[in-house]
Amino acid sequence: WILLDATRRTHQDTKNCSMGGLLSTRFPATAHGSHQAISTMVFRFPEGPQAQIFYPTAATSTPPQHTYMREAAAEGLARWLKKPQFVFSHLTAAAHPAPYRNAVLAPSSSPAGWPTVIFSHGIGGSLEVYTQLSLDLASHGYIVIALEHEDGSGSYAETAKGEPIYYRFPDASMAYQRDNVVEFRRPFLAHRVADIVRVVTYLNSRPADAPDVLGGVDSARLLIAGHSFGAATCVMASNSPQLQGRLLGAMLLDVWPFPIPDDVLDKGCPVPVASILSTQFTESPECAYTRRLLSAETGHPSYSFHLRDSVHQNFADAVHWFPEWLGRKMKLTGGIKVSEARDAVVATTATFFRKCLEDSGRGTQSDFTSADMLAW
């Protein structure tokens, strides 16, 4: 869902335009929050997933430039979307929007460390594809752990031995019906929830050889977030017996409800939860399942929003991969400006997480003030 068939329609335009201007990223020049110096590191959790970790840094020197996307990950995107590889080749040379890499963690205002967000990517994702959102959340005072699930739902992942894992397509004969989707995606969700359990267990155990950055995690202040299938993963994780009492809240970005089993839809999320839906998903017939999920009586606060004039990819990095006019033509963004969508999503998520940390998520819809975020 990152590039639709519009790519084919723009192929001739690409040939006739300046490659330097057309195929170039448009990441924002500054982070969204008050912590402007953000660093990343890549870390593989023992017997668990690899992740890109974003965090405020105390570094002040001029950082050396590092690149945004691995060549193998760009190849995986092309394979998944069945597009020419040159469409994504510029991503491997683009500067990473986080200025620092492997820099020292900034001191936290709390002696317990930094609150931490575990992020689960959607179908076709990888550890790179939510870089801007992860960076922006880190700039609001979080360590953000962007997972790369090795379940075959991403466009690219790699094993601990460096072996590539590409997207696993369902059989062409499988009809897109709820029972089929639930059964096909069940092992994927189990794998993903196990990833989150391993990460949370590691953060709670604080092993002596943990990187200094992960030593700065406050394991009593853990939150989860995800986009699409990643949001469905968060729903399942919040119901995992191994994670009860360990998560303070869940942010669901354009949740894909179809693969969530009936019993979980009816139980809902047993933690404070907030949902942001794109216009595209509010108009989907599957939206009835989202309403069912969010209307479950859990005893915890629940917030539901609609990002006006938006599409599914307004939550991911794809909106920054090309000039905005081209992204709109490719259906990567809706009528809302990319900058306005970014501001609304990050501000709403940061407000919700702050409520989870300070007051068990309690509040009202009016506490979320973005003009682009509508109650749903």
C-alpha cells in the first residue's frame, strides 16, 4: 500500500524529468518536539527482532552524514510492489533525517530513565519506513524502538545471519474474506506479539551488556504504537498474558481490523487506547470492525479520531519520498498537506502518551486540539 498502480502512470513522467529533482526525499528540516538533537542506532534483541532505535542525544558536534535506507530494503520494496527498482534507488543515497547515529543518550529528567515507545510496522514495512514519525516522537522525550518483524509481512527484513526475508504473499487463490484473512494472518500476529514480548522482557531484565541507550529506558513507562497491521499487532499484544500490567497505553494508527479474531475485537484493548483513522479507512466496509473494537467496554480510557482528507500512507515515510505533488498523484497522500497531517498525528500521539504517563490516559476529546484531527 505504499505505491499504488499510479507509479506505472508516472513512469514516463519520470523519464522526462530531472531525476535529481523528481526522485529526491522531502523530509522535514527539524524535528517536531523540543529535543532537536536525535540519534539512531540499530540493535538486534537477543533471540528477537532487529530494530532502529531513536532517542534524544547530548551530542553537540557536527555529525557525519548517514543514509536513510539500506540497499537491500529498497530492493525489498521494489519486489513487494512489483515496481522498477530505480523508483526507490534514491532512498539509499538520501540523508537520514535523524542527524546523529550511535551518539550518547541525553540525560533524562527522571532518575528512572526515559519513557519508551515500541513501534510495530505495517504490511510492507521495515525498520526504516516509519523513521520520521519515530524521530518526531523521540523529539517529544521518548526512546522509540521501531521493530523490524521477521514474520514475512514486511517488504524486507533480515535474520541474525543476514539472510533476507521478503514479503510472503498469500496464495493467489485465497479470497479476501474475513475468515481467510484471520487464519492466514494468525501466525504472523503470533510472531509479532512474541517479538514485543521479547523486547519488553529484555527491557525489564536490564542485562549488564545492554547498550547504554537501552540502559536508559524506564521499563515502568512502556507504551506501544503501530500502523495498520502494526496497530492490529498492538491490539493483540495488549491482550497477551505476558504483557499484562507492563504497558501504559496503545496508539493505533489506521488500524487494519480484518485479521483481528472475533474474541479479541469484543474484548478490546485492556489499556488506555487512542485510534487515528485516515479518511480512506473510515470509508472502508471494514471500518465496522474498527468500531466494534473501539466500543468494547474495557474500563480504560479510549479516544477515536479521524485525520481529515487523508489516506492510509499519511502515517508512514512514503509521503516524504517524493515531491508532494507526485506523492498526491501516486495516492500516497490525500488532500491534506503533508506537513499538516504530520503535525496533527504527532501532536495527538504525544498528547495521548503524556496522558498515559501522567494520569492513566484519562481526559476528554477536547484535550486534543488539532484542527485537522476530528472526533470519530
